[in-house]
Amino acid sequence: MDLLSLTADIVAAYVRMNAIPVAGLPDLIASVNSALRAIVVLPPGSEGPGLVPAVNPKRSVFPDYILCLEDGKKYKSLKRHLKAHFGLTPEDYRAKWGLAHDYPMVAPNYAAQRSRLAKSAGLGRRSAVKTPV
């Protein structure tokens, strides 16, 4: 049974037993499919299908958001989303998609905003050196 058929069977069974709006079906299908892709077990020695990101990695970082390569959705911060929905750490995510070790997990404008907030609260400063009495 292929991944697409399995996804269709699971979604059909879920919809049969749960009320879901029509607008929610694409998200449900994408969620089930990505969950199945994450747990697919291949026979030893066989190559898996080539990974295809939901969006082009070169066009995934914008000033106000980052597009997740797993599901193509916009996020200010990817770390929690990746762990909660795909069980991936930032290092695993970067390795899976062949990204540089410095690929951002937080949107640039959001990181700058958080930095300004932390600095205004006095964080990031060294405490005064206390001289022994």
C-alpha cells in the first residue's frame, strides 16, 4: 500500500467518525500525510523516495516569517512547531533538508524585536565586577 492510499484511508476513517468543515480537509490531509512520511520504515538497503520540500529552501526566509519546509506554512519561530508536529530538533531539520548550520529558526524581524526587548529589560549586560573587601 502506498503512502497516498494510506493517507486517503486514514482521512476517510477520521471524517466518517468526526465532524470537520470542508475548509479543514486540506490541513487534515497534509497533516496525516506528513505524519506518515515521518514514520515510514523502508526495507534495509533500499533508497527512500527523494525528499521534496513543501517550498524552495532558498525562498523560505522572509523578514517577518519563515516558511516551514515540512508543511509550507508561515511561522515566526520554527523550533516548537518542528518538535510538536514532526518530532524534529533544529539540527535534525537542517540535516534532513541539507540546510546550512546557521539557517535561521526564527524570522529576522522577530529575532531583532526580541533582542531589543531583552536589552531594554537589562539582559545581556555583564554584571559589575565586585571587588573583594
